[in-house]
Amino acid sequence: MAQLPRVPDIEAQRAAMMELSFLIGKWSGEARLWRGPGEPLELVQTEEAQYKLGGLVLMIEGIGRNKSDGKVALQALATVCTTRKREWVACVRATTAATWEPT
């Protein structure tokens, strides 16, 4: 006999996502970006985090602007959701390969 597909517990997933509510809002600060050897770029980094799909997905968009000229040096977009086991899963995409650290 075939098993019926498992119906996701949407309310449990939404409750798990609410544990990340401290991230919601607009954030900004200074950061350093390394694109290889040499001096890092000094950035002003902004992030905006908001819930989507009724609280089932957290979307975070980041933009890093070069401190010296204000040009965009980094753009990133991340989505976070939960699994059946209440584990968070993130998918991040960025316009540059780099490592960075907040200052």
C-alpha cells in the first residue's frame, strides 16, 4: 500500500521562522571586503530583512557601497526557510566572490 504524502505543518514552520524575528528591519554599518590579496575595500553595508509568504520565508537583501565613491561593490540576496525538522536552510547569492567582515 502506498503512503500518502506528508502534509507540511505550516503553523510549526511559521513559528520556527518567528525565532528569527530579531533580524527583521533595515540595518547599516561599515564593513571590509577582500577580493584577493591586497588592501580590502571599505564599505558602507546596508541590509534589509523581511518576511515573505506570510512568514514562511525570510528574505535578506544586502548592498555594499564603496566608502570612497559610493559605487555599489557588492549585492547579495538570501532566503531562509525551515525544514520539517525545524532546521533553517539558507540560500545566498552575491554579485562578487569575496570575504568580508563587519568593522
